[in-house]
Amino acid sequence: MKVLKDRIEEIMILITEVANGNFDYQIETSDTGDEMDAVIAGINMLGQELKSSTVSRDFMQSIYRGVVDMLLILNPDFTIRSVNESVEEALGYRQDELRGKHLSILLTSEDVPKMVSLMEQCRSQDKCLNKELLFKTKQHGEIPVSCSFSHIRDSHQEIDGVMIVAKDITELKQNEKALRKAKRKAEEANEAKSNFLSSMSHEIRTPLNGIMGFTDLLLNTGLTDTQKQYINLIKTSGTTLTKLLNDILDLHRVEQNKIYLEAIPFELREGLEGSLRPYRHLAETKGLKFSCSFDASVPQWAIGDPTRISQVVVNLVSNAIKFTEEGSIDVLFKSEQLPEDEFLLYCSVSDTGIGIPAGKQKMVFDSFTQSDQSTSRKYGGSGLGLAISKKLARLLQGDLQVISPLPGQQKGSLFWFTIRLKHMQTRQPAQQEVADDSNYRVPEGKHLLIVDDNEINVMLLQTVLENHGAQVTTAFSGQEAIDLVHAQHFDLIFMDVQMPGISGLEAARILRQEKYDTPIIAFSASAYSTDIENSLASGMNDYLCKPFEQSDLLGLLRKWV
């Protein structure tokens, strides 16, 4: 009896300890395996289960308190079981105001079906899903939230509820809105800049066309040597202004990703040598030695953009000549074979000029920048050539770098660039020699129409065409041009693109709709590729940009008359 009494007292102590939360308190069972041992074992097990349950509860409470985002626990019917303090703070509800209420109390009418659909997906796919919703506050406001939905399962892996973690993304949405606004403003500013540059290009090129054109005509009249010198100075100044305008437009095109690179077959060696011939003469006139050499590895033909490649080379060479007072300019071309019929063209331009201080070598590739203000005052230039060349080299899948001074010397610079080109699979036929334009005559009886609202441009183009034997009629508006075409036959039309009233583009479209097939040349001061594309799309056949070179004009006459 005494043993039984002692065992009962031990059991009572065990029950009391467990009831007081001391779940680790246990007593040993005897070896008899009787009913008392079974009771003790059961209470010991109950203590461990209660310990586990309490730890889980405390763990969940710590999560509730520790989660900064809103945390909601729903029952399987989407009624709210519990929420954390973040929900109370963000939405203004107390927990007892939400407990037992359907989640729809917090959702907009548009978001309720979205939530139901999302929960069906969550159930069928058995994974956590995310969705942006709007939570309603007690004060009838709305908060944008990013929600993560997941099911809660019980010990039997049955769905016991839903857990929602909701992050307030009000600040994120405000930042996105501000970013969209800033992007829209930047796009509007870029559009305004593009329109400004296009307008300024047109407005500057139009008088330049008259200056350059009549300068050429004057040079062919009886002038004294002094007069010829003055006229050549005017022409040089006009050429410099044209180059500056082209550089500004090129820089803008590159920055706006509006440079369209060609991939056409061209004669690589001859093309590069041809583009450098004027600069060889310029260097020799300045008393500089000039050499241009090609390594045997450089192919005769290639596929790429010959205009842009020559532009980079010419920019480097003209810079070298500009900043070199004595010594030499050396240009070297090499190539390196790449996989899949490609090769890397390497070009270096070295000079014995003033050189570039080490701390200012990166600066020379910045737009409108030279290494020193005194350099700009002494040698002139806009500081655009190198900036454009570096951007073009990178567009051509290469790069442009500088070394200065030359190794072992105190001055001089070496600029080098690489570009990626493709080999020609077959040799191209030799190009025909360009005909002598000075003796060209428009075939007898050919009647040409000039349409432009600027009288100076009309007078210039009419004079040049008549000097080459053309019969010319003039018009000063799109409507006048249409009326003239209706009344008589023309063999070629030069049409200004921008005119008041019916523009050149509209006039071309009207004539094409009326089945008139006379070739039309767009004659415009707008130099963007989109302007050329718009002209061709309107039904025009070709393009002549102001200010024009007589060689370009006569080339069009040979092609279309």
C-alpha cells in the first residue's frame, strides 16, 4: 500500500509541474509495466506535446511581433482569424474589429474576384503566389500592397487556412509615378531638342546653300587673284560651318541611337586611301610628311559601313594635322582574322604634334571639350570630332583609344581604333571611273522643274542647271508645281520638302496618286535619315541635301535624266 501511495504522490507532483508549465519535469516508470507506469508515461508524453505546442505558439507570436509587413491569417472560408500589429497600424482597425470578418472588408470591389481567383490558383498549384491589390483603410482610404498568398496546413496536411503577407508599396508607387513623369519629361525634352536641331539645321543650311553655291559660281567668273583668294576664304568658312553642323547632328543621332549602320560590300583599301587623299595634300601643304600604309593582312574588299569608317579615320587624321606644326603624320592599317568570316580592322594615326597631358586624355573624348581652353583658342574646333569617332567606333563593335606622348618622346600622340567587319565571299567588279563633271551637258530638249519657296535657292539651282544645258521652269509652292505638271511634261523635278501650304511631300504624294511618274528629287536642308526616308515614302526617287556639291547634283542628273 505504501508503494502505491508513493507512486500516486509522484503522479500528483508531475501533474502539478506540468500544469505550472514545467514541461521538462518527468518521473521514471518502473519495470513492472503496470497501469501506474502507463499513466506516468502518458503524462510525460502530454508534457512534451504541451511544450512543443507552447514553443510553436510562442514562435508564431514572435513572428507576428517581428514581421514589419502586414500579416493576416484567414480561415478556409476567407474570414479573418488574426492579424499582426502592422495591419492595425496601417489600416486603422483593431484586431477584434477584423476577427471573424470576411477578407472582402479590406478589398475593393474590383479586387475581390482577383483574390478568389488567386486563391484557387494557389490551391490547385500548391505554391505561394503574388499579387498587387488595394487594401481599404478604416478611414475609407486605399493603400497599394504587394501580397503573397500561401495555404496553411494542419498536422494531417489538410488546408487549415490562408496566410497573407502584404507589403505597403505606396512609396514605391509614388516613385514609379515620379519616374514615369520624369521619363515623359525627358522624352519631351529630347523630342524638343530633336525638333530644334532639325529646324536649326534647315534654317542654317538654307542660307549656307546660297553662300556655298554662289561662291562656286563666282570662282568660275573672271576674278583677280585677290578676289579669288577672298572667295576661297568664304568657301573655306562655309565648309567649316557645314562640317560643324554635320558634327552636331551626328552627335545627336548617336546619342539618340538614330545612327543606322550600313552593311554593304565596298572596296576597303581604295576607299580609305581615297578618303585620305585630300588630307595628304593638306599635310604636305603645311610642310608635314604624310604616310599611309596597309599591312598585307588587310583585305581589298569588305562588308560594312564605308561612310562611317572613313568618317572616323578622317576625324583622326584631320585632328593630327591640326595639332602638328612640324614633323610627320603616319597612318597604319592592319587586320586580325576572327571566326565566321569576320575580321578586326586596326587603324593607328600617330603624329609629332603637341600631345595630350596624361590627366586630360579621357577629356578629349567628351563632347564640346578639348584638353585646354587655350588649345581651342589657338587651333579652333568644336571638340566634337573625337567624341563622335569614339561613339561610332563602339557602334561598329570596336573602340577608340589614345597614347600620348609617343613612347620614348616628350610629345606627339597615337590614336588607334578597331572595328569589326566581314570578309567578301567573292570579288566585286571594279568600279567605273567617275566621269568628268566639268564638261557634262544635260541631253538636249530635257525640261526640268525646280520647286522651292526660297528664291535664292531657286536662282542658284536654276543657274547651275542652265550652265549644264538644261531647260528650266521654276515654281515657288507645292500647288504651283502640281498645276505646272498638269499643264506640261517635265523630265525631272527638284522638289523642296518643307514649303508653306502644300509641302513637297504632299505634292509628291498627290502626283503619284494621279499616276505621274516623272522622277522627283527631294531638295531639302533637312539632313536626318528619317527626313530622307519620309521623302522616299512620299513617292520621291532620290535626295539632294542643301548645301549641295555640284558633283552630287550632276551625279543625280546622270542617273535620272
